[in-house]
Amino acid sequence: MRFGILAPMPSELRPVVKAFGLRRGRHGDLDGHVGRVGEADVVATTTGIGTELATAAARRLLAAGGIDHVVVVGIAGAIGPTRAVPDLVVPAVVADWPEGREFRPDPLGPLVGEGAIVTSDEYGYDPEVIADFIGRGVVAVDMETVAVAEVCVAAGVPWSAVRAISDRADDETVNQDVIGLVKPDGSPDLGRSLRYLARHPGRLPHLAALGRNATAAARAAARTAADACARHSVGA
């Protein structure tokens, strides 16, 4: 059995590499990190931020061949009162917004899905949209999971998602200016960050707290995914 692990940003991949005990390597034409967990082989790589890059990454992963189960691992923004940093989110369903198409993850080890994740390329939602999300059981939002799910479903490959809360998506904790401080591949945009801090020096403690929370969430998601994959590989 071989798991394909997709983490959106390098900061989300690093905890995956550590939790799974991976090393730099190739799987077919795919350059990433490889290793074993439990009784399964593992290959891991990043997707970049957003649905378009996630779709392309999922297709590259499956094109490399021999992938039996894809797992999206990373951080998410909380919606509503039921999740806080760094709570895990293992969704029972994921949906794109605003289209509303739904995909249901496959079982992964002992993990039990609960609640919904919404995937969208937008960030920042009107109060009525947030209220609708909460009413439909949405507990978090991200920018990649549905795109990966769609590729996997079309290819007939099982998929799962393990996310953890790094911030809130139902207030101004993270706005478009903050999102813009990273490049599409998820690496920091140092020039833009320096210009942002020059204009808003008082925001440095806020950005530092966001960074700490994102690190804690990424580690929690990675550890949970590694344990679940190990137990799944042996039928536990």
C-alpha cells in the first residue's frame, strides 16, 4: 500500500516529513519526500495555495502511479464556536463554495469524520454567508481539499483529509492583506511582508501569534495523519 500525502504549503509539509519520518526522494517523476509508515509506503509533496494548484498537484501525484490513498494534511480557518486553535478537523463531508458540490472522505484508520469543511479560493465571508455555513454544520474552511477530492474521485482513488485549526475565518484575524504575505506556492513573500510591517508596525505581535498558531496546528494535523495512516496500513 502507498499513501500520497498532500500538504498545501512548505510550512505544512515540514511537520509531515517529521511525523512520518520521511526523506527527500522521488516517486516516479514526482520529486518530494518518501518513506514508510506502519506497513505502507509514503510519498509526500506540496500543492501550493488554492484550488487550481491543488488540482494540478493531485493530478501529478496520481500520474506518478501506485498511489492507493491520498491524504490532505494541513491547517484550516475555524467557522463558528465549536473549533479553536489547534483543534483537529476530520470532516465527514467537504464542499466547494459557492457551488456547493459535496464530497465524502474515505475512512482512514480510527479517525471518525465530524462536521463539514468548505473549500473556496475566496477569503473573507459576509456575515450571512458565515451564518449559512454554521447552519449547515461547517466548522472550518480551506482552499484545497475539494480540489484534491474531485481529482481522486474521478480517478477512483480513496482520499481523506486531516486538518487543524490555525486561525479564525469568521472574523478579521486573517484578512486579504495577511493572505498576501505568502506566495502562491506557500513560501513567505519577504518583500511584501517587510513593506506590510513598515506600514503597520503594530501588527508584528499579531503576525507572530498567527505564525505560532499555524505551526502548532500543522504539527497536530501531521501527527494525527501519521498515526492514522500507520494504523490504517495494518488494519487497526
